[in-house]
Amino acid sequence: MTLLARARKKPGEGLTATSTARGYLLRSVKLMSGAIALSVALSGCALLSAPKALDTYELTAPAAGDGRGRSYRQILIAEPSALKALDGQNIVITPAPGNIQYLKGAQWADRLPKIVQARLAETFQRSGEFQGVGRPGEGLAIDYQVILEVRAFQIRVEGAATADVELFVRLLNDRNGVVRAEKVFTASVPVSGDGNSAYVSALDAAFGQAAVEIVDWTSKIL
């Protein structure tokens, strides 16, 4: 045996600092690649499971009055009050008395009280019965406020499906705070057809009936 005979190297002996760093770098790249692939896969799953957009609905303002302008009053349509179940964008259905659910896959375009306020104000304006009609912040010199409470605005699906609307209205003298008159207005319209559009169409018709009665009643009193 000569002195030049090579001794057997142990694992890891003879590695340079450069080769060691290269190994760490390769492992880091593999880990990062795996993390990126996992993130992309999870993102794809999220996109595949994204919820379907809700059908969004509005109310319409019916024609009311005969445009003769019987009253010189200027009136303000205040934002209606409502219980929490009705003070949102959900469309309420009632399968049984005292049981409240929401129409699946559908919503109002805004909070229901805001929509009722806007469409009722439009109904008053289109009637031509008053000298001025507005909402808070529009700068009118108000004589009376039309104050509403939304007590019912839902589809009753127990038995034959029906749209039920109930609005409590109070006419308040804006100058002295005295209530001139108050009344409950109700309307029920059978649902014709199936699906969300049929339900909302019936609610719109019921609201239209109540809105016309509110305008006619107000014009006779003021």
C-alpha cells in the first residue's frame, strides 16, 4: 500500500461551500414551486365555488290622482320605519304564521324602506295633487310630513301564494307637530306564476294598490 492510496471519504466530506448553497437554493425553489402550485389550485377551487349572483328587483311607482292639483300644500315623504326583518334587502316569505324566511336567490335593489320611500314620493309627484313633494334634504318648505311604518311586505306561501302589504301612515303638521290624520293601508295580490319574478311582481302590484290609496286619502285630507 502506498501513501498515495486514497482513504474512503465519509458522506458529506469534500463538499464545497458553493455546492452546499446550491443545494439549499434548489430545495427552496422546490418548496416555493409547491406553495405556488397549491395557491393556484386553491384559487381555482374558489373560482369554481363562487356563489351565483342574486336576482335584484325594484318596485314601480303607479299612476295616481287626476292631476288637478287640489292642494297647495308641500309635503315631505319621510323614510319609513320597519322591523329588522323588513329593514334590509332580503325579500321576506312566510310559510306559516310567525315563521319568517327569505326568498332564495333574490334581493331588493336597496333597503326596502328606502325603495318604498322613493317610489311613494314618485307616486305623489306623478299625481300632480300637491304643490310640492320631496324627501329629506331636498330643500322644500314643508307643510306636512307623510310618515310611514312598513308593517308587512311579504309573500305568504301558506296555501295559495299571496303578496301582502301593510303600511301605517300618519300625516304630521310640520309647523306645529300635530298629527292631522293616520290610517292603516293593506293590499293583498295573488301570485300568478312560479319563480322569483312572479313573487316580486305580486308584491309590486300590492304596493301599487296601497300607494294609490295613500295618495288619494292624503289629497282629500290636505
